[in-house]
Amino acid sequence: MAYVQIDGVKYEKELLDLAELHTTGRGEGKISADEAKLLIESAQDGVQVTEIELSTLHYIRKNFEFTDKAAAYFDAELATLGQKG
């Protein structure tokens, strides 16, 4: 697993790259509901969502634009993932 550090905090590179991919090149530059689902699924690729994956998802939510539907879905999933840890 590859990581990047932003302001001294370690994040998962794969998730950040996926968010970047979904917000550049085409469309309105916002993460859609389907793309938000892909991000959550990518974080759930192992036995459990790690602290770094969870931190990365929170970073993505704070630093990338989401459609309203995507934001509602992503926020609900983040709340559920936070309770599982």
C-alpha cells in the first residue's frame, strides 16, 4: 500500500488518486454518488477499514467537491465506518 503525507499526516495514495480522477478531466468536477460509492468500496477492500483509510476518506470529504446526493451518501457511510472502528 502506498501512502502520501500531507501536512505531516499519512493518507492512502490510492484513495486520493481515485478522488482526483473523479474530479478532473470530465463532468462538473464533483464526485458523483456512484463515484462516492467506489471510494467507500475501495476503502473496504481489506478485512476492515484502517485508521489511515478512514482519515483519507475524511480528508477527501473536506477537500473535494461532492454532488448533494454523493455528499449525503458519503457522510452516512463515514458515520457508519467511524462506529465500526
